[in-house]
Amino acid sequence: MALKKPERQWDAVIRPRNGWFDINFRELLHYRDLIFLLVKRNITLLYKQTVLGPAWIIIQAALNSLVFTVVFGGIASLPTDGMPQFLFYMAGNLIWAYFSNALKQTSTTFLTNYHLFGKVYFPRLTVPISVVLSKLFNFFVQFLLFAAFWIYYAVQPGTAVKPNWQLIAFVPLVLLQVGMLAMGLGIIISSLTTRYRDLTLLVNLCVNLWMYATPIAYPASMVMEKYPHLIGLYMLNPVTPIVEYFRSAFLGTEAFGLAYMPVSVGMTLLLFIVGVLLFSRIEKTFMDTI
């Protein structure tokens, strides 16, 4: 009598996925250690063999704010809603740097990691998630510098800086929105660049132009004053209400932009969902076209 071979028990089974909604979020949670390692790699590689190391994060934030203060606050004499110019520009640059850097790096996910993707299996979404988290680390380092100047100006007698603690309590959710917006739009671009390489040449240009359509170098109140009939269109930029929220929370600037936060959140969720679905679809075949 032939002995029956025991069934082999596998630790993991990888099956093909063809649908648009075949996204295994439980698998992403299972690979959280890999996400942590990728975040560590991103931070380490960026400042490897540099003299000052992560101190460049703070230096970059300080220099950007200083240039904005000299050029836009001094030479162009743009208003800052009565706030100290350096603090006003640093608040805007903090949010914009987090968003733009995360967007730029996630937009090249497939192009810069195709060698790794072609050798070993792991959930591809771990890469853009790790990018957003590593840029969030940069944000927190730069926020320490901002907090130092913020406290200094806030304790000055007769200061115009008046923090709104109720709004500050929701800042973590706003940062989550920034990360989702950057990741959603970034992976949409990354998915399209597998077929249309021209997009990689346009990303940096479009992001630079986008900054001028966002109240980084000027307050949104200036747009409201000069072009009141265009304010609705202007606020369709999902980053604009976010920057205004951040400034209203920490500086106490006029909070009229908060009325447009639901629009910003809705656009963020839409771009994020579309991005994840498109990314999941493209990752199955991108090795054949890249």
C-alpha cells in the first residue's frame, strides 16, 4: 500500500492579482519592519559622507526662510499679515518642503527602484510610504528650528503671534493629509512615467510653478484683497488651505482659508484613492514597459 505524501505547509503564498481592487493592506502591515528599514535607508543615504550630516536639514530650512525674507519681504515688500517676516516664511516653507520633497521622490518610485522590484517580492507600496515617512522626519527636525523662533517671537511684549491651540491640536491630522496628498499625486505620476518618460522632466518644473500658486511667499489674504472673484478658484489648490491652516494655528493669522479645508481634504482623498488603485494596477505589468 503506497504511503500518502503529507501536504506541504507554506509560510506564505503569493498569488497573481489582476483586479483594480486587489490591494492587501494586511500584507502592508506585515511588512512594517521593511518600511522602517527603508525609512532608515532613505535618511542615511541622503546624508552619508557629509560633514554636517542631518544638520543640513536645519541649515536648508533657515537659508530658504532667510532668502524669502530678503527677496519677498525686503526687496518686493510683500505683506505678511502683520507677522514677523522670517517666522511667516518659515511656516510656509515647512509645509511646502514636506509636500514637494515627498511628491518629487514618490513620483520616481518605479524608475528608481525597478532593479529592486525585479529581484524580490514585497508590497510595492512600502517604497512610497517609506519616502513620505522619511520626509516627515525631515519636517520634524525643521520644526524644532521653527519652534525656537516661534517661542521667541510669541513671548515678546506686544507680539502679533497669537497661537490658536484648538487648531494646533489638529495639526497631526493636517500633516497626515499632506503626506497622503504627496503620496497620492506622486504615485499617479510614477505610474504614468512607466509609459510616458516625459513626465519626469516636467515634475520639477511643475512643482516649482505650483509653489507660486500657493501662499508661501505671500499671504492668501493678498489674493482675497486684489482678486476676490478668483478666490474660489485659487482655493482649489489643495495645498493652499493647508498652509493657511498651519499659519493660523501657530501664528494666529486670519483663518478665512479654513472654510476651504473640506475641499482640500476631499481632493486629497480622491487623489490618494486614485493613486493607490492606479499604482496597484501598474505594478503588475510595469516591468514589461519600463
